[in-house]
Amino acid sequence: MKKIAIFAVIIIIILCIFGFSYQKYMTKKTEIEKNNLMYDGLYKKEISGNELATIVNKTLDSNERNNIKQNENGEYIENDTNSIRIEIKFKESDKIFPIESIYSSRVSEFIRLYGQVKFKCTKIEYHRSTKFIKYLYFQEV
């Protein structure tokens, strides 16, 4: 009788471990989907400069919340888990600008100059280990 009770307890413990592991997996998957939802919807879609400014602010806030380190130029350094980098290419320039340079020279100025201009996300990359969005590339249309 004792052996059956011990065996039943062990089975229950194993089922609880599997249940908690599955719950943790689903929670992480939901977190990834929620995080990527906004960014995935931007791929190959034209958006206004106003919308891009909003995305810039959300991305910088996300990097701050995730304690992503910055280099000497104030650009966030990729950390292979949850950092997000966005670069923007303007028609009148051959240079590609990181969003930190737009933020540091004031988003309000960007909105004033490019608020009604259309941009298109032409490239998205994901972190290999976590599947979170890692990089977005926007071009002025």
C-alpha cells in the first residue's frame, strides 16, 4: 500500500512539473507574440512619419525598460535577447540614421519635417535565442 501511495505522489509531482513547465513556455510565447505584434504588422507597410515617431518612442522606452546598454554615441548595443534597433534611410541622404540620432535631435523636429512623409519597413530581423524583434529598417518612400 505504501509503494502505491509513493508511486502516486511521484506521478503527481511529475505531472505538476510538466504543467508548470508548459505554463512557463506558453507565458513566454505569449510575451514574444505581444512584443512582436506591433513590429510584425509594420513589415512592407507604408506608415507616416508621425507613426514612425511613435514607434521610435516605444522602441526607445522598451530598450530603457530592458536595461539595454548604450555605446559612446548613445546608440543601444545589441544584447542577443531583447534589444531592438531601428535604422532609417532618407531619400536626400546616403547615410542611414539610427533612431537614437533622431531622438537626440528631438522627435518634435522629426515630426515637423517628416510627419506626413511615408516610410516603409523593408527589413526585419529577430533574435535567434528569444525570437524577439531585433532590427527594423525603414526607408522613406
